[in-house]
Amino acid sequence: MTRWRSLAAAALAAVVLTACGVTAQEEPEPLTTTSPTAPTTPRLTQRPDQSSATTTAVPPAPAPATTTLSS
């Protein structure tokens, strides 16, 4: 009985993949494309120096005014 279930699951998977446009005869596309002029080693991007950035101090927010009501 488990053989029929596995066959049914495989058939269902094939139908779903075919509906999504994937067939078994298709060759998978490469994830990355390389051009003949591309360097073989990855380049590191230079980040701007964080120490040269200026930071301004933000003053603390004033305390909310409290009023007392006398009855």
C-alpha cells in the first residue's frame, strides 16, 4: 500500500512541477553568469571611514509638566 502512496505522491509532484513550468528535460539555469572580462577574485567594497562622521548630541526631552488638582 505504501508503494501506491509513493507513486501517487510522485505523480502529484510531477503535475505540480509541470504546472509551474518545470520539466525534467530542462537543464537548470546557472545561478551566476560569468563574463569573459570579469575578474576571478571577488572585489571588496571600501566602506567610508566611520570615525570621520560627525555626531551631534541630542538633548534629553524635557520632563512632562505635572499639575496637581485640588478638590
